[in-house]
Amino acid sequence: MHHTIEIDEIIERKRDLYINISEKIWNFAEMSYEEKESAELLCKSLEEQGFEVERGVAGIDTAFIGSYGSGGPVVAILGEFDALAGLSQEKGVAEYRPLSKNGSGHGCGHNLLGTGAFAAAVAVKEYMQENGLSGTVRYYGCPAEESGDGKTYMVREGLFDDVDFALTWHPMSVNAVSYMNALATYQVYFRFKGRASHAATSPHLGRSALDAVELMNVGVNYLREHIIDDARIHYAITNTGGFSPNVVQAEAEVLYLIRAPKVGEVENIYQRVHKIAQGAALMTETELEIEFDSGTSDLIRNTTLDKVMLENFQKLGVPEFTEGEINFAEKIQATLTEEELADLWDDSLRGKALTDVILPLQGEEKAFGSTDVADVSWVTPTAQVHTTCIANGTSLHTWQVVSQVGTSIGHKGMLHAGKVIAATAVEMMQNEDLIQQAKKDLQAKLGGKRYVSPIPSDVVPPINRKN
Ligand SMILES: [Zn+2]
């Protein structure tokens, strides 16, 4: 029997368990570094499935590793489970209907991501048992993908050093392997401290930290014209210093997120942003304090792993949807703008609410967003698959995603991703040549460059900085 048929059966026999876990995590909808219930549910479920679990790795409460087997090859399967603020939404409805005011929601489908990866790890374990295959399968419980870059801390801790290859996935509207490349990032707080004063009677005695934040932002907005086209600079003012215009604000804080195709480019832009912040402090006679929050590297695609993953995907075929599910996807599409509907991943998707094709491997010219999966990809061959879990045209981080990833559409995509990952893992585990080839690919791409964590060595995970 071909291994994809066996993996298909292995996953299907526990489909209710997986759907149940993904639904619970959908309900928890916990934010980055606060995923206590989601992490514990996955830890307990791993133990129930015969994995040994180490909780609280890399100094992060909600980071963990579940392990089965011993010796090589060692395969890492990466799972995420964090949600997004302000995206509370009822599931299975095609209209905006928040469940609670200011509540969070799984607008990136990480309830599916964490559970589909879990299904894959369990399937690899069962395949190993049934076929007398040796090696180690690990589930990496990776917190804070949305904000905080949990994996970058886990990589810095050396948790991937003995891994032969790593696999993961992301819910999407398309079926594809490694469709996206990722921009490297730095996320840094700039905090200004001034002196409070009555804004009318003694303005000359005050030194405004809010002025410093505003001047810094003006400076950076001028900088934009003089950086590379592919770079992005975003900011959020995280402390305005208060709500009283009649007080000179003594403190203020702005959080910057800088992105560029390569880590070195991010570093260069960061140095210039830093100078602007110093200039703003000089102009306002305030003090500047900098806190590095998190960072990610650029993604290193692995041609060997990508190809093996695509072949396994093609053998397994695409997730199939019922008329009712297609109907629901069409209703979701009716809530999207013309512009969103026209902005498709691929022309072959036009006119389809749910896609039924697997896209060919893409070149590396295009980068979308950023991910901490990229840091894993520097230290071990890494590949990711995307399966159809949402209607074409749906943007990630929207209520439409929250609604869809709680339905059978999302569940089907999730189970399918689990199958592709598990099938790829067992094929690689049984072929030492492929593993060596994947490692050679990685070395060739790095061209002698060594991984340097984008997070300075003295920066601890954000969860341990507060209180
Ligand atoms: Zn995501």
C-alpha cells in the first residue's frame, strides 16, 4: 500500500478527536503568550497519544515539545495556536456578528494550524509503530506567532539543533506548497521620558514625550522615500502619555515594526530609525529608551523538501467540499469587495468560491508578510504547505476567517494538511538520501552564512519582561 493511502486512513480514524480539539482552541481564542488553555489541551492530548511532553521550554510558559520515538531521523512538526485581538466573531455565519465586544478570535486560523500539525505528529507516530520505522517525531508547540515570535526564541535556545527537517502549514484559500516567502522583521519599542507640567501656566517647564513620538514618526515618514522598495515600516503609538491636553505628557511610547527581504536590510533601516529617534529626543530634550521586542529572519525555501511535499500533496489530491460548503463560501465572498475578490493568489482560482486545484511550485521573487517559521528554516530544512480552509478572496486577519475556520470547510483543510505533512515526513524518514539532499540545499542557500538570531542575546521573551 502506498504510504499516502495509509496516512489518509490513519488520520481519518481520529478525525473527530482533531475536529474537537480545533473547536476548543477556536473557543479559547487566546492571544500571543497567553495561550495557556490551548497549550495545555495540546500537551494533554499529546500525552494521551503516547508522546512525552516537556512544558515551558525556552523560558516560555506556553512553549512545549511533545516527543515520540528515539534516535534519528528527527522530524519537527510545528504548531501554532494564538488568536488575534478585536476579531470576536460567531462561526458559520456570513455576516459580521461579534460574540463579545473587544473579544479575540482566530482570524488567522491557528486553531486549525496547531491541531492539523498535532494530527500529523500523531499520524507519523502511528505509521512508525505500524511499519516498524525508527526515529523521533516531535511536535513543537510554538506560541506567539502573531506577536512575539515564539519560534525565534525557541531557535535561539537551540531546540532545533538536532532536527533533521521541519514541516508545518498554514490555513489559506489555496492548495500549495511554500507559496509564500517571508520578510525579515524587527519589532522595537521607543520610549521617551520628559517632564510633566501645566500646559498653560508653565509650558516652558515641561518637556513633552508625546512631541518626541510625533517628531520621530514625522522623521520616519520622510525616511520612507529613501529606503529599498521592498521594505515596510509600520508603527503603533502604544502610550500617548495620558488623556489630558492640559498636561505636558511626561512619557510616551511607540512600537515600530520594520520589514525587509533580508535581516541585514532590516538592521540597516533600524539603525536609521534609531538615529531619527535620537534626533527626536534631542529636539524635545527628552530621554530615549529602547526595548527590542522581537524579530524574525527571512525564509529559506528548501527545494528538496518542497518537491517531496508537493508530490505527496498531489498523491493525496485536494480537500473536497459539498455543495452546502461551496454555497457558504459564496455567501462569504458576497461580503468581500470587488477589489478583494480580484486580488487572487492565482488566475486559475477566478470564479471559484473554494479552490479545487493544487498550485505549482512558485518562484521566490514574491514575499508576503513575515513569519517566525523563517528562523527555523535557517537551522534545519523546512517546508510548509497551504490547504484550502477559506473562500477565495478572503484576507487573513478578518472576521470572515474566524467564521470559516470554525466550520467543516476549515476542518477538511486542516485534516488534509495533517495528511500532507505526515506523508511527507514518513517518506523523508525512510530515505536518508533525501534528508542529506535537503541539508545540502540549505547549506547551498546559506552560502556559508551562519544563523544569527535577530533577537539580541540579552533580550528575554516578552512574557517575562512585564510585571
Ligand atoms: Zn497565521
